[in-house]
Amino acid sequence: MNPSASLTRRTFLAGSALCAATAGLGLFGCSSAGPADHASDSDAGSGTNANHAVDAYYENAAIYTADEGNTTAEALAVRDGKIAFVGSAADGQAYKDAAGQVVDLQGSFVLPGMIDGHIHTGSPDFFDFSLIGQTSADDQLKTIKEYVDAHPEKDTYLGYGYAASLFPGEELEKGPKKERLDEISPDKPLLVYSFDGHGAWLNSKAFEYLGITKDTASTPGGQIVKDADGNLWGTLADSAMSLAGRYPFDQDNLPEAVASFVQQLNALGYTSIFTPPGNGFFPIPYEAYRTLEDNGELTMRVRGAGIITSWQTDEDLRTLDELKKTYDGGLLKVIAGKVFADGVMDNESALLSAPYADNPGSYGETGWEQEPLNKAVEALNRAGLLAHIHAIGDAAVTMGLDAIEYAEQHVPDDKQRNAITHLQLVQDGDVERFAKLDVVAVANPYWHYKAPRYWEAKEKPALGDRADRMYPLQAFADAGAVLVSASDYPVTANPNPFVAIETGVTRNLVDGAEYEVPDITDPDDPAYLLWPEQRASVTQMIRSFTIDAAWALSLDGETGSLEAGKAADFIVVDQNILEAKPLDIKNTKVLQTYLKGTRVYDAALAEQ
């Protein structure tokens, strides 16, 4: 994971809400068509024009359908938000003749709408300030101070994006001290979340506001970090972040912020997402999503989850059951329980089967015992919910698989498509179990290279030789498991799916500028190349963002591939990535995004 990669409001492409109001294309040639316009002798043999009447017919394109045979097509027709036809230009002539609108895509490439298999709902607009993109502790502290000094009217302050790796000495391990924030805001609570969502940095007033003292008990799998004398250090780690759950979130601009977040994802080609909560961080704004859906303004399928903890499992299950009943709309549904099996590699709380190389007495942490985890997954599946398990270390992956296997054995006709996500280390024998148990492998290809400075400074010392075999990818597909890609935004600062597709294909550095190093010019450049045997094909990577991701969310009957009868969720891009050079895939530009046949993003309009 890369703490220094940045995504600002400018670089996170802006969508246009106005795009949803029209169905036509802004960049391409359009014409009205009808029987008199395009009469042909083929009409007599292919049925009447009434049988082929469609709202729009898209032609002159290379269309990758993501169907079972990985078919490519030349034309696509849409009727009432669904695909009426996809195939060759010759076979589509009758639909073209009867179309209300014919659109010439001028040789563009068409794909199914992208699906992010694990993304947190949030953006810089959700916070008072963001530290993403700043590469020194001094810069981060300066940004915080400038905001606090400029807003004396606020009662509390909330920020996002600190990176402990930027701080010296003990702070590198424990996170920055509270005294740094006390100097900036001595009289009002100030809280800053870490870039990866697994830490919170508080000043003394924030601890006081939340009632956290040196005697407060931490949660299983979490830590209230303290100094050598047992006093509060200034940070909460992993599940202990739930203790900050009632810290005030600015709700005033939340509906607008969620709408902007969705539009920005449309601009990247997304038409569906799975959005889970974090460790008490990024609570999902379900009401804002529902308001958008009720107003006809939600331009994304949203599948959500509730948190399941080891210390209040029954209460969490009851809460999740209410969420499932409450949010069960056409576009917005709660379908899963999110479970943390371990922490993260950054603070060595990921659970390993062998000790950390730089700390031989430590295997990492988990907040669960195996039997309670088994029962929790069983309870989720009995309730018609899938388990979505966070597991970074290989021992945590094994725990997750064991729990899912237990549920499979104890829930009759269990059809839940359980998933394990992140998967930094996986034991070879467990890869096969994903396929055997129908467990979805939700990978984060954005991270699948040796990040400059970070891999050598952190991952190699912590893991030793295991650092050369991190993040299996193609192995899951080879074993017959369902492989899904996800950004884990905002941990990944730029959730552009084409960046992930390139990284999955090359297993190498995508953008040297993020690290202030030169770009690579050869995919086989060894400097940042990680486990090249795990490279996936472009087709496999596309499927991991489309039909396979749809299957994981039980949306495969509705979307994920461009087939007759499915929703017309598709994107138009400026290059055929099946033919592009590997190092050029990231440069792919989304020209239009369609949800149920309605245009929800148009680059031409957004750039005006």
C-alpha cells in the first residue's frame, strides 16, 4: 500500500450530474433512424421493424462482451434500459433500421461497466482537510495548522490521510504523538484518520471528548497506543478505532459529497460498487445513498455491508439485519457482513503463519478465536448475507477459509458467495481452497509491485523472502477460483480501474511520478517487478472488474457482461486495451459511462 500516492479533487475525474438527463452521446455522430430511413431487403427475412424497435443502436465499435466465450462484437442495441442485441453489424441491421437513434462510435472500444469489489465511500469532500499527496511530516502538520487557524468557528476538526511512515523514531512504529496536535489545537478536539483507514491520530481534547483514558480497555485486535509509562501516546490502531465511532462527522454537506463521489466513480467507468465499512472509519452514508435513489439521482449500483466484531457479535448481527431490511432497493442493497480477521502489514498487525522477520516473537494480531469466527460466518450465511473477510496475512486467510468451510457444512443449501479480500500473503495450499469452497478472491492489483522505498524499507525487512511472493493473482484463476479486483479506495488513492488492469498485467510500477522516480519503459524492468509469475492476462483483469465481480455480488444475471436481456451498463473508452501495449493501458480514457442505457458520464461535457 502506498501512502504517498495522491488523488486530489482535480485528478479524480469530475463527473457531470447533467449527463444523466440525456441518453445520446456527446462525442459521437448521432442520427435518427426509422423504416423509411434505412429500408433493406433483409427486413423481410428478419421480422418486422416493430419487433426490432430499439431506443438506440450503437455501431462501428470494438465491443468486448465479457460473456462466457469472451466474444467481441461490432454493434449493440438498447431497449428500455436493457440490451436487445449485441453482435455483428450484419446481424444488427434490422435493429439499426428500427432504432430511434443510431450512434456511430467511430471505432471506440466498449466494455461492460466496471465494478469495484471493495471500495470505501469517501472522498476529500467528507473531511475538513486531506493530507493525501504530502510527502513529509512537516507538510502534513502545516496543512493541519493552516486549516485550524483559518476556522476558529468550528467546535471540532476532522482530517484524513496521515502516514506514520513520514514520522521519525518511535512515531514510525506507534504513529505520531498527540502533542503535535495539541500544539495546533490545544482547546478543541482534533482527529485525523490514517491514509489506510487502520489508524486514528488524536489530540488530548479528542481523547477527552471520546472518554478515552489510559485505563480504557482496548477492543480485541486493536490497540490504544501508549508510551512506556502507560500514558496515551496519541493513536488508535485497527479495531480500537471503533472507540472513535461517535466523533462528529460533518453531515451538512454529506448528500452533496456522496453525489459527487458517485459521479467521480462514473467518470472512471464504474457502474456498480461494493462498499463496506472500516474499523469504525468511513461509516457508510446509507441515508444519503437512499435519498439519491429516491430522487432518481443514484447513478450506480451500490451493494453495502455492516460490521461484525468479535466483542459484540450478536448486537452487530441484529444491527446488520435491520440494515438489510431497511436498505433493499433496486440500486441500493445491504448484502454482507464485513469481518476483520487481522490488521495490516504497516504496523505488523497482519496475522502470519510464521513470525515477522524483524520481530521473531510476533506473528501479528487477530481479534477472533476460530470457533467464534466460524459461528459468525455461519450466522451471516443463515441470514442470507455473505461474509466479506479482511485478511492480509496468510494465517488470517486460513482462518477465513476455515470459517467459511464451517459455514458451508452447517448451513443447508448455502448459496452465499463469501469473499476474502486483500490477500497479501496466501499459503499455496489455501489457493486451491478458494476454488473448492467457492470463495471469491478479492485482490487489490493496484498494490502488486515493489513500491519504491516502501518495499525495501518496510515489507522486505518485515517479511524476508516472503516479500518476493506477495499478492498472488493469476494463481487464483489457475485454480478455478473467482478472481475479483478492488481498489480499497481511499487506501488506493486513485481507483482508476485501468491502472489496476495494467498493474495486474505487468506486476510492475505504473507511475514513477508518485514516488519521484523515473517511469519504467520495459515491463520486465526488475527494479519494482514483483513475482512476475503471477501476471494475469488483460482479459482476466477485465473480467475481474466486470462479470466475475458481478457474480461475486449476485449481480451476474443483471449486469457484468454485454448480453441480450441484461442491463445496458457499458462504457466507451478511447483505446482497445486488448491490443494496447501493456505500459499504455493506464492511459485509457473513459469517454462515456452508461447505466441502464442512460448516459451518466460524458467526458466532452465534463471538460467544458
